[in-house]
Amino acid sequence: MLALEGMTVVSLEQAVAAPFATRQLADLGARVIKVERPGTGDFARGYDETAKGLSSHFVWLNRSKESVALDLKSEEGIAAIRALVARADVFVQNLAPGAARRLGLDAETLRADHPGLVHVSISGYGDGGPYTTKKAYDLLVQCEAGVVSITGTPDEPSKVGISVADIAAGMYAYTGALSAIVRRLRTGGGATIEVSMLEALAEWMGYPLHYAVYGGRSPARSGAAHAAIAPYGPFACAGGEKVFLGIQNEREWSAFCDAVLGTPELATDARFATNSARVKHRGELTAMIEAVFADRSADEVVDRLEATGIANARLRDLAGLAAHPQLEARERWRDVASPAGVLRQLLPPAMPDGLEPRLDPIPEVGEHTAAVLSELGLTPDGRATPVTYDPELLP
């Protein structure tokens, strides 16, 4: 039995953060009813058409969900979603600031009628304060959280290449919902959970934040190198290939100098004898390492690093990730159905042993509207199902 079998999640969601949270709840067996706009649905459906004609974001985030299309500008649509919430264990929303309250779908309103409900709201900056109504897209929150200021090269700041603010918020919404579900099983009481993208990403910025607050300066942008550890990052080998390596302590540094570079005396050189000294003299150190690597292929360097116990990696592109031998060896890929046919997707990273996650199809917009609303005695437009009588049974 999956952990959340028998539980129902209703989600008024779009884009990345909330769908990421609810997809993980679905992976654990929860029934997730995704409420979308009639016609266009979640606007992430239109981000691109690269996954066999479907959006790559959408197929990543929306397997195993039931899509119900409701017009929330109509009385019938609002009545229908409230009827769905009345039967739900968890309600998740990431509408624009204030929209849930205007629709009567805020935590205070819904939990007054359903005190056992776990109500999860995801926003850009949280309720209260000068940024409450400020629009929040992933790049913009990365900027506000200081991520862009420490990412990139010394000459050019850069955003992280994935939607890290959305993903952080989605992860905290997911784990927050799980903790509230555990408490509810013990006490019967629901919970109100508010997650902001800014606060989620600020938590992930813990190291550079403490470094800056107590060190008086931010970690320098260092490209693919580490701002506070050396040697740690990419190093050129013969033929222009690069190998990434990381030294974590003085024992590894000594072994690296001896067995990889063939210069054991370098370990005690005053310029490189401590990590702080190596960071200060990073340019000189990198030049010395690359001078040794210049006559060796990347494969030779990796073999030497492996034999010495030094952490290392080759730079893979996304095709390389898709064909990664470790993922293949651990059988991490599964087939998931979709409106465009079968798509290959990865298993979620954390599952109890002996269990397969729920991996049901990715839905069309409104695919389940009629079936789900019929459970509530409603027609697909949200109206009450008309009662019909068999004349032969009338008195």
C-alpha cells in the first residue's frame, strides 16, 4: 500500500511550484484532482511542444492526476470546487495574491467549514509586507533571493538553469503537506500552510547568506568553480576536454599532489598549504594543475583520480543524463502514458522499499470533468444533475 492511498487532494494549480508538490503526493498514491481553466487549462501546457507535441514542463509535473475543467467565474464552478474540497483531505492553490480569498477558497473560509482540511497556499513573497502583491516568476525570485548575484562568472551574473525557486517552494509545500497529514492522523485537526518562493529559496541560500553576513562580503562568482574551496571545479586536459574534481580536506590534497600531480612537495607549499591559501592563489594553482593535465586525456585523468580516491566527474549534457549508466543500472526509468503516447520518465528519488510509485497517465484538459462531478451529483457544467422519473413507477 502506498502511503497516501485513500487520500484526496484538490489542487487549483498552474505552472511549476504547486504541480510539483501535488505530483509527488500523487506518486505516493493520493488521488489528485487538478482544477484547470476550461479550454486552455494550466498555462504550462503551452510552454513548448517538445515532448511529442506536449509541453516538457507539463509532462514532468502532471502524471497521475485527474483534470477537471471549471469556470471559477461562474456560480456553478465555485459551487463545484467547494463540493470537491468538502470531500478532500488536502487543498493546494497557487493563484495570484488575493485571488483565493476573492473566490472564497482561502484557508480561513474553507477550514471554518472543514476543520480537518490541510490547506496549502504557494505564493511568490507571502501574505503581508510590501511585496505581497508583487508578481513573482522564477528568475525574478532568484534575483530577489540573491541567487543570481552569486551565480555565473566574475564578469557576468546568471540565473540557475532550472526553475529553482519554483522547485524549492514545491518541495516545501509537499513536505509541509506530509507533516500536516501525519499530525492530522494523530489529532484529527487540519492545518494552514503558507509557502513563499522567496522564503523557500532564502533557506537554500543558507551558506552564502551566513558567509556574507558574518564575513562582510559575498562569495565571489566563480563560474563552475567553487567560491570557497580549491581545487574544486573544471580543469582542462589534452584535446580541450575538461574534468571536474573536488578536494574536500588536507588528506585528499596531499594525496592529489602526490599520486595525481606527481609533486608531493606542493602539498606543503605556503601558497597552497591550506584551503584558504589555495583559494587566494587559485589562478596559480589552476595553471599548475592544467600544465600536468595538458599531456593526459580526460579518461586518463579520471582513471588517476579514481585510483587516488579523489571525487571527479565528466561534464554531461542532457542527452548524457538521459543515457546515464547509473540510472540505467538502477532501473530508474518507467513508461508513462499521455495524450501523445508513451513517455519515459524517472522514478521519484525517495520511495519506501518494495513499492512502485503511482505512475498513471498525464491528462487532457478536462478529461475527468464529467466523471468527477458525477460523483458529486453534478453535470459537467457544475449544475445539479436533474432528477428523472420513470412514469411507470409513479403512483
